[in-house]
Amino acid sequence: LNSQYLQPTMADERFDPMLLGLAQQHQGIDAVLDTFFSFLRRKTDFFSGAASERARDAILSAYQRQANLAERDNAARAASRAEEDRRSAESRARAQERVEREARETERAMQAAA
């Protein structure tokens, strides 16, 4: 097991088309994971010998890194939506104030003309 793979890395989108193709050929995440781990079992030493404990640790570590990133991304999206909602509410309030002000001005002008 090469330790370079245990280090956190930036998102590498160059594999997205290949992985998306793989995912589209499977029925659910369980099948995708089974295919991936089958590849590791058949074509690498990932599961062999003393490295199996390190392999388990690597899997859990990778999962935790991605879960943390997902949590951060979800929080950022929620904050962005909240800010967008706040701005929208402010804009609606300003528009309502403008309509009410114009209505008052129109009413005063009509009263003054009478």
C-alpha cells in the first residue's frame, strides 16, 4: 500500500467522466463499491497480508475526508441560500415600501387637486 494514496488530495475532476460512466452502468452505490473493491482485490495487493489493516484505515480515512468536505460544502450551500433568501426578502420589502410610498404620494396629490 503506497502511503502517497493516504494523503489528502484536491478534488481531481479529470476522472469524473470515467467514474460517471462506471456509476451509470450499476444499480446503486453498493454495486459501484463492490466493483471497485473487486478490482482492488483482483488487480492489486490492497487486501493481501499485513497491509489489510492499513487498507481498512485508508478506506476509513478517505471516507472521513470526503464526509468532512461534503459537510463543509453543504454548510456553505446552506449559508449561500440563507444569504440569497435574506437579500430577496430585503428586495421585496424595499419594493413594498416603494409601492406604499407611491400610493401615499398619489393619494396626497389627488387630495391636493380636489
